[in-house]
Amino acid sequence: MLVFFVRKCFTIIATLFVLATITFFLLRVVPGGPFDSDKALPPDIKANVEAKFGLNKPLWEQYGSYLWGISRFDFGPSFKYMGRNVTEIILDTLPTSMELGVYSLFLAVILGIPIGVLSAYKQNTWVDFSSMFLAVAGISLPSYFVGAILIYFFALHWNLLPPALWEEWVHKILPTITLGTRPASLIARLTRAALLESIRSDYVRTARAKGVSEFKVVVKHALRNSLIPVVTLLGPLAAFILTGTFVIEYIFAIPGMGKYFIDAVTNRDYPLVMGVTMIFGFMLVTANLLVDIAYAIIDPRVRIR
Amino acid sequence: MFLESWKRIKKHKPSLVSFAILLIFTLMAVAAPLIAQFSYFEQNAEHALQFPNQTYWFGTDSLGRDLFSRILYGARISLSVGFFTAVFSLFIGIIYGSIAGYVGGRVDSFLMRVADILNALPSLLVTVLLMLVVGRGPLGIFLALGFVGWVGEARLVRGQVLQMKEMLFVEAARSLGLKPFRILFQHILPNILGPVIVSLTFGIPQNIMAESFLSFVGLGLEPPYASWGTLANEGWRAYRTYPYLIFFPGIVLFITILAFNFLGDGLRDALDPQSSKRV
């Protein structure tokens, strides 16, 4: 277990290093610097500004100090939001994005697993067919389309919920549903497939033969093993939800990290782009690590590998 | 093998219907100049923002352009970005994955470690960054999506090649003294075609979706190119009063992705029966 853990941590550090390097050099070869946008600055001022942000130093030195900064969670000052640190901006916006992501993931799990169980249990009935059709539809729906329809009816037509922003709980319903639709459908499909397999296995037959109640057979015996593939899905799902947030934040005007990322790219605010990318990457690899650990806890068979 | 698969897929009605829909959409996109009564850039200020009617089936946008024609031409971009990106990713994935799987040993573990690292990157963000460098046209988005898309394919191909390598017919080929290259291309790859085709079918809608997300938030294609995502982006700005502007691009995209997913499910059952666990 310890070796496994150490090896995973090593992969995480390597991944983040590669990500940092890619981001740094990609943004340096992009044509057009951050300070030659609308009106050209006089050369002296421009030189001063570039000196302030360290843009006049040799590339490798910038790269070095950038890496050193990252290791201390310091991404430097933002180019566009004068006087603000990237770290500050991220600390301001990250909780919002996390909140949205956690709500959606929660919704996806409490919707997806029961639907999957139900349709596996009622395999080849109309319950199964209609819920699986809905699940494929849920996977195929572009989230901005879901968002647009929800806003149109619930906010504009029926006036039940606010169309945008992120303040009280009423603001959080529509974004959560919009982001949760696709993960819920994926979880439902996977739960169904996994449960169908374990429901036919020997240990379930044994449990039935012992006279265990039907509910207990499904929930305690069959479902526990079917959850393993679902848990492995949570890694890619975390990735989907993380990047999904930036479409949702755009639609609902939520002041989260994704919205800042979009603005930062258009503004060529390099430090902010790099900071957000690094945080996204960090959360992604951490999510994958947690999934690996959860995997080892749920299924003792994978522990020794 | 393919005859049997065809028999199986013929019974799967949803995938036949989906295939028909996709075929019709593709033909319409190819024949767009013949079908569209208006060109996608033709502006007509007097007819701006008309709700769907007999002349303009899907209505017109704020510049008086016919939405139906724009969706028709948008299909060309959306479908070809999806298709070519998926094919490109698959091509790289096959080369990378079969080298890793066939050579094995240290080469394999090195290549797979690299793939693991690339796989853990936030792909949509990396796509955005790459597009800043290679440009925001169809070619740029194709390269950027392809660069992050091949890793999954490589892992799939590697797994399959590893399995096939142990088969008797491969051992027979090797004992006859065939060159590794020939064994790989003549004996192994044809046998893993099933899973590969299935993953291609799922890869296309993923790329169409990714492109439309990027274009929707304004980080994807730039004018004059119009994909379904950029149309949705334009529609988004005025949709409170003119909901049809986002409804039609959205529904067309939805039907396309839905059809690809049903087709993929059907193909998987027919070509790759063991993998029903993968979703």
C-alpha cells in the first residue's frame, strides 16, 4: 500500500511538472504579448511594465522562478487585474466552482445509482428501456442546451427561479441540474451494466439460496461489487465536472474559476491562465488518487498489485 | 466475422435508425449548396430576427441570415471536425499503442508512463492553450483536439495488442519467421478492428461536443467559420426574446450526438461483445 501510494505521488508530481512546462512554453510562443493589446504603449513604459513583471529576463530564468513560485502556490501578479495576485483570485473563485461541482456530483450519484439499480433489476421491461433511453439522451445533451431550456422555462416563462448569479440556494438549483445531467446518466448506465453482471454471479445465488431478502441481496451483496466500476468512473467524471463548470459558469454568470479562465485567455493574462490550469490539473490528479485509494478500500482484491 | 456482426446489428433497430439519420445529415452537409435556398453569409436587414416561417424554416438571425442554411453549412464544419479529429487520434493511438503493446518491456512501461501523464492533464484547457498557438480555425481545433485525444485510443490498442500477442496464431506467424511489422499489420490489427471501430464511433461525438463547447464559450472557432457551437453562441446572446436561435442549433447537435451514441452501442454489441462493461 505504501509503495503504491509513493508511486502515485511521484506520478502526480511528474504530471504537474509536465503541465507547468507545457503551459509556460505554450503561452510564450503565442503571438502577441499581454501588453500590446488596444493602444500601443510608449516603448519606455512598456519596458518598465515588462521589467516589473520580469518579462525582460532570459526565458530560462523566467521558467525557473515560475516553477519555484508554483511549488509555493505563488503564481505571481495578474496582468489584467492590477494589484491582485493570481493566488488571491483563485482563492476567491475556487470555492464557488468547487461548490457547484460537489452539488452536481452529489446529484449525479443520488440520481444515477438508483436509476441504474432499478433498470438492472427490471431488465428488459419498459422501465429499463425508458430509463436507458433517457440516460443516452442525457449523455448526448450539450449542457448549454440544457441550461438554455431550463432558464427559458423556469426563469423566464414561469418565473420560478432566478436565471443567473450565485447567491442564495435558489440560484444554485438550475446550474446544479444542468451540470449534473450528464454525470447522472453515465453513472446510471454503468451501475446497470455492472449490476447485471454481479446479479448473475455465484455469491448472489448463494445469498438467495440462504433466504436473504431480495432487497438485501441487491443492496448488500450485488451492489457493493457493482460500485467498483462506478468508483473508477468518478475520476474521469471529476475531470468532466471540472471542465464542465466553465460552460455552466459562462451560462449562468457564476463568478467561479472557469469564468475567470475564459476571460484570462481572451485577455492574454498569462499568470492567471497558468494558475487556473495548474489548479485544475492539481485537482484532477488528486481526484484520480482519491479514486485509486477508494478503489483499494472497496475491493480488497485490488489491494495487492 | 463481419457477416455475423451485420446480422446482429440488423436486429438492433435504434442503431439502424441512427445510421440512417447520420447518413442523411452527412449527405445534406455535403450537398449544402444544392439544398440551401440562401447562402450562409447572405445578410438581409429587412428580414432580421424573423421567427420560423415558410420562407425561413428555422427563422433568421439579427443580421437577417437564414438559420437553416447556416446550420446546414455549420454541419460541414462540426461533422468534419468531429470525424477527422477522431480518425487522426485513432491513427496516432494505433501506432503508439501497438508499438507499446507489441514491443513490451521497458519500452512499454516508458510509453505508458508518458501516456498516463498526458491523460491526467485537463484536456479541454490544454486544447484551449494549443489553439492559441496553432490558430482558431478548423485546422487549429483539429490539431488541438487530436493532440489530447489520442491517449485513450493508444491505451485501448495497447491492451488489445497485448491480448492478441499471446494467441496461438500470432505465435505460429512468429515461428514461421515473419517480420514483427508484418505480424502486427497483417495478423494482429485486423483482429482488433472491432473494438477500434467502436471507439471511433464514440470518439466522433466526443470531439463534436468538445468543439461545440469551446465555440460556445467563445474560445473555439472564429468567424467566418460557423459551426453548430458558434451558432449556439450567437443565439445565446438574443435567446431570451428569440429562443429559436439557440433551440435549432442545440437540437440538431443533440440528435447527431444521440445517433452516434446509439450507433456506438449497437456496434459494440455486434463487434465487441465482451466489452459491454465499458461505458
